[in-house]
Amino acid sequence: MLFPLSLTLPKWAHELMLLIFLLVQELAHSLWHWVRSPLGFSPAAVCAKMRCVQRVENVAEVGVESSILDLPELALECVLEKLPPAALCSMAGVCRNFKERCWSDHLWERHMREKWGRVLGRSAKREWECYVSCRKNYLQGVERRLRPKSLIESISCIWPLSWIKPLLDSSSSDRPAATNPSPIDSIMFWYLALESGKLWFPAQVYNRENGHVGFVLSCYDAQLSYDRQTDTFYARYPPHGRKPVKMEEGIEWSRIRASPVDTSPHDLHVSDCLNDLRPGDHFEIQWRKSKEFPYGWWYGVIGHLESCDEREHHCCCHKDDTIILEFKQYAPGSKWRKKDISRKSHREKGEETDGFYGGIRKLQRKDEISIWKRFWPCEVLE
């Protein structure tokens, strides 16, 4: 009776064939790393160098004795600092040296601050950092799947012995890093992602829905996306109860601000200024129509008690427990004109008919107050 060849081979022959297979795989693994190393052959790098050399040769042919690369370090940095974002991106494609320089955060910090600083708050930065972390984990996972396994990793799949894991960890730590690190966590990448409009970021919009009368002198949280062609923004507002997400387009820069607090639009803001409020102070207060709705911030001024004669040296309103919130954009006698709250025990106050008043923040800066006054309606509201 004949037996298959695999059954007639001794045990050591099977192990020898397996060892040969693993050695071949290890050789492929080593060659792969050699190609990726700075000393290995990289077609893209060679092409880049050839283009760089060609540019230098062309400059020499027209009689120019030196190039920008020959400038002293300080002079070169000064030149790069003066370049606008588009020019920095172009310079990054000249050669590898310029790529590393033009990706530097210190060159992009000014551009980010000047164009985006006013509308990007702490929440926008946190969301960006979360996106970068998730993106890095995804790219690392892709690289691990595509990278050929080493001999130790292959053995660990077949013989999961305890002594293999330390060797595997050591092999991973000794592995050389990529010679061209991704700029995904750089300020440049953040800037370009915002410019492209593909990145939505959290901010707040004054007078939402194109100044709809129901939102005059209010400011609501939204997710924003930049439209470079019109230099305006798209906005996605959180759903109000069962209502779908509301979209708005054509929002100008002047109607956008970074959120001044870290409070979610669905949470009550902690009012830490109640004891300091006195008549004439400017404030913002959270308000929502229903408990299912998110809060918006509404502008007002602290008013006087009815018993007060409103003379400065005789006014004692700041000592009373009752605080009068006055919204002067509404006509006298309107149910929206005044609201009173408790200085000592204020939480959320209201009902489904007139809505719910939440946390208060006192406006300390003149620029904040002046922005609100820019949106003052032409006519008194009812």
C-alpha cells in the first residue's frame, strides 16, 4: 500500500521545510526595510533629487551664481516667515530640505492665529486632536497589515511560547522609523484641512438662520465648514427635539465666534457671577424653548427693581436677592422684555410657554459688548 509523501517524511524534515520557509520570509522582511531606509533605493526620492538638481543646473546656466539654499540659516528663516500659506506649500515641493522646513509649526502658527484664531476655541482643538489620534491609529493599523512579518512574528503565530513575546517587543522597538514622517499632526495640516472645507469644527453663530426674527441677538452652537470660493461658511445646527438638523450657508466671518465656555449646548452653565451683577452690567444667558432643545446664548443688560428710583447713589439693587434681566431689543410691555431670577439660588427657570432660562455669564470685555451691539435690530421687536 502506498502512502502520501508527506506521511513518509520524518518529523525533522517537516521542521526543516518550515524553517526554510521562515528564513525566506525573514529575508523578504529585511529587504523591505532596506528599501525603506535612507541608504536604500527610493524612486520617489531619486526623482525629487533629480528635479532639485535640474533646477540648480538651470539656475547656473542663466548666470545666477547662487540659489536660495545658499542663504545663511537666519536669512533663509526670515524669507520663509514672510511667505503666505500658498507659497509655503509650493516651496515644500522644491526638495526634501525645504519640505521639512516648510512643515515646521513655527512657520504656520502665525497664519493659523491671524486667519483662524478668533473662531477656533478649546473645543475645536480637542476635536482636532481626537481626529489626529484616530487617523494615526488607522494608518498604523494599515502599515502593520501591509508590512511583511518578521521571523519571530511568524514563529509566534505557530508556537505562541512565552519567551517569544519579549523578542517580538524588542524587534518592534528596534525597527527604524519612517524617514518621511507624516505631517498629519502639524499645524500646517490643520490649516489646510480647514481651508479645504472638508473639516467641520465647532463654533457659535450670531443671529442664526440669516437673522430670523426669532433669533435676533442670540448666539447658537453649530458645526462649521469653510467655503473658500465665497469666503463664507456652512453651518449645521443641532436638532431641536424631533426636528431635523438645520443647515445654513453664506455665513460671514463677522457672525462667528469661538465658544467662550466649555459648556455643552445641552448642559446648564454654572453661573459664577451672580453676586457681582448690578444694574448696567452686560450679560449673556442660556435660553431654550423646550428641555429637548439645545441652549442658545442671548444678550441682555441688568435692570433695576421696580422699587428703585434708578439714581446711582441711592440704588441698592445689587444688594437684593432678585436680579432683573432686561432685553431692551423688545418693546416695553412685551413678555420677553424682563425676567427676574434669584441671586442666591438660580438654576434653570421657566416653563414650556416662555422657555427656560439657564446659566449666566457676565461680559467683561468691551470687544464682546461691541460685537453684540453690531447686531442690534433696526426696529424694536414685539
